[in-house]
Amino acid sequence: MLKTGSIKVMTVLRRALFAVLLLCGRLTSAGAEWPEVALTPEDRVLILAPHPDDEVIATGGIIQQAVKQHIPVHVVFLTYGDNNEWSFMVYRHHPVLRSTAVLGMGIVRHEEAMAADRVLGLSSNDLTFLGYPDFGTLHIWDSHWRDNPPFRSMLTRVTAVPYPSALHPGRAYKGENILADIEDAIRSFKPTKIFVSHPADQNPDHRALYLFTRVATWDLKPELTCKVFPYLVHFKDWPEVRGLKPSASLTPPEPLSQSVVWRVNPLTREEIETKTKALRQHASQFAASGVYLESFVRQNELFGEFPHEVLTYTALTNLVTLHKRGVVSPTNDQLTEEERAAFVGIETQRVRLLGDRLVEVLTFSRPLGKAVEASVYFFGYRPERPFAEMPKISVNIGELEHKVYDQSKIISADVRVTRTAREIEISVPLSVLGNPDRVLTSARTYLGDIPLDSVSWRVLEISDTVPTKTSNP
């Protein structure tokens, strides 16, 4: 095992290399302002990955550095990645549509992850696969809790974990089960640092894993203190320059450059080469998306978190801006011309407390049309009440009317919606949200089943003290 003094020397050398790369023009000047993610001998590193390959893409360097320093590392995969039809067709040279064939591709991705993480220095004992439905976990987050039936996977057509190698084969696709599995993983491993997917990621499983993890850390806060480092993988037109660029730096997408508190993890040449080799073990994904995957083999890895906004009862007239951008364009590249013509984007999202009500104000790029709708989500959290029992409120807004749902059930609640041409204000009593200490909120627009635009899930803290911002509570 490396001694503490040796680890300090390695850290100094790593930072010196990073500074040299910066001076040589191989890193952007913005990166100089970002603090580093520093591992210490006392750390225990938990990687939470939505799919096999995300652990290498985002944390291949972190894993290597921890292994070199004999820091315990464990990787937990939310899914087996069994819903990627395009990559499977390229890999198998024919469509993969039968449910048994799709499950077979899940096994392929499981084996690829085992091989990739061996390259990074991990053993099979360092990996756990939960087996929840690829491309289905955000649906579970939205509306598959308690009395609601389990989610049915789109391609495998199953409603429970189908893989014998998973942590709990046969466990139903329900929100409380995912939350319990993540909490068990955290409780048993006792990490000091958790690396997890980002709430701004445009892949639904990535958003879902962040949300489940955030609730899990709140539930376990009395018995465990750890820092959370979200990583970004899927974002429109990012990374800006695609392909293998090992001498370039990974910088955040422009829309998130100022709103997120970023950190970097510099990589040595050896770590970059090993990360590349590990990434290529994910052959089924590399065959279809190799150029994209190699875009994350850079001089550094990137982690960042939104500040958690604290809303107070005293700031009655202040609107806090959670989301703001200029020209809004479709993030879904698969929209038809007709769908693009109907596109409605979310330009701003602002929130405030007004008495005992939470108010959210959305500004759209154009008025909602006949077929375009918006949904706004409010999920409350209280430490003394199981999250599964808390209301999961969504307000679905059409051209002329709105409906309030708790999961998938329409409810009667004093939720007020007021409109101008391009602005909608939603006012929700805190009692409808379960009188929460925290609220997770998001919004999206859609045309039937076609997603148009969305904003990141954000954490709001409800307080009666002076408002502040916290970046990693």
C-alpha cells in the first residue's frame, strides 16, 4: 500500500502536470479556475453508473487513481443497458427485437463491463448490477411507487429484474425498490465520495439515477456523510469537438458553464491510454458510437453540481431563477419537420415562496399550441416520512386547461395556473406536496409522446431563515 507521503507526492506531480498542460495551451484557461477532485487515503469511492460504459466514460481516471492508491472502489450499475436497438443492430448485423434477444444483449453488456473494469484494475467483486429497465427508470421515478403497478420494459417486456447475475433477481420495477437498493449499496460500502450521473443529462436514466441517489443520501444523512460529484455524458452538441483528442481538455457545455459548480480530475498519459483501452472493451457500444465515446478521453474528467436553492417565507416577492437561456432550439435531433414547426421551448424557470405556497413561473419560446403540452413536477421530501409515501405531483398543462396528478392518478387539489401569452405561473400549496423540507422540481414540453424540451431537475430547500446557496449538501 502506498504511504501517505507517496500519495502526497503523486498529487503534487499530478497538479504540476496539469499546470504545464495549461501553460502549453493544452487546457483551456477556464479550467484553471476549477478546483480539483482530490482523493485521500481515507476515501472510499462509490461509482453509480446508469449503464455499462458510463463508469469508464466519466470516471475511468478516478477509478485508476483510487486503485493505485489502494482506495476502496465499488461500481453499481442501475441497468444492464439492454434497450439500445441501434448499437445492437450494428453489433449483431441484424435487428435485435425479440425480448429474449434483448435480454441476451444485456448479458453482453454485463460481460463488457466486467472486461472494461478489469482493465481499470477492478475485480468482479467490485461491481454490482441492479438490473432495472434501461430507458425506463425515469418513468419509474415519475409514477411507479407503492400501489401503482410496476413498470413494464419496452423491449424486454418484463416487470421485474430478469437477470440471475443481478443483485436481486425478480425484484419488481418499482421506485421504492430502486431507492432501497441504492441505499443498501451506500450503507454497506460507506463511501466518502459518490460519483453519479448529472441532473442536466439528457438521457432519462442518467437523470433518474441522480434523483434516486440524491434522495438516498438524504435518507442516510444521519448515519453517513459523503460528497456527491455528478458527471455529465449526454448533452446536445457536446463535447463540441468529437473523436479521440487525448491532448485536449474536457470543458462544460456553454449553457451549464456558469450555473454549475465544476471540478476537474486531471489524467496522466498512462491513465488516458488505460481509459481508452477500457472504453474499447464496450465493443457493442463502440461499434456504433466509437467517435462519441472517445470524445471523453481527454486530459481531464469533469464533475459539477447545481447549487441547491434555499427558499424562505420572508422572501415573498423574490423570484429565484433556476433556468435561463437565449434562443431555444430542439434538443431532440430525431424530430420531423412538422414536429420542429410545433416546437415550444422553455426559456426561463423561476420559483419563490408566497405564504404557504410554492410558485413556479415558466416562460416559453411561444404559446402552447393545440397539441403541445407542458408538465411541471414537484416531488417533496421530509426526513421523517418515507419518500415512497410522499406525493409525486405533476401539473399537466394544455392549451386551455390543466390537470393535477399524483403519480398517474388525477387528484383534486388547490393548484392554481395563470397564463399570459408565453408565461405560465403554477401555484401549489406546500400541504399538497406533503409539507416538505425539500422539493425536487423540473418541467418539460412534449407533442404527444414526443419530447420537445426540458429543464434540469433542481433541488429547492424550504427554510424560514436567510436565503443562501449550498453546492453539495
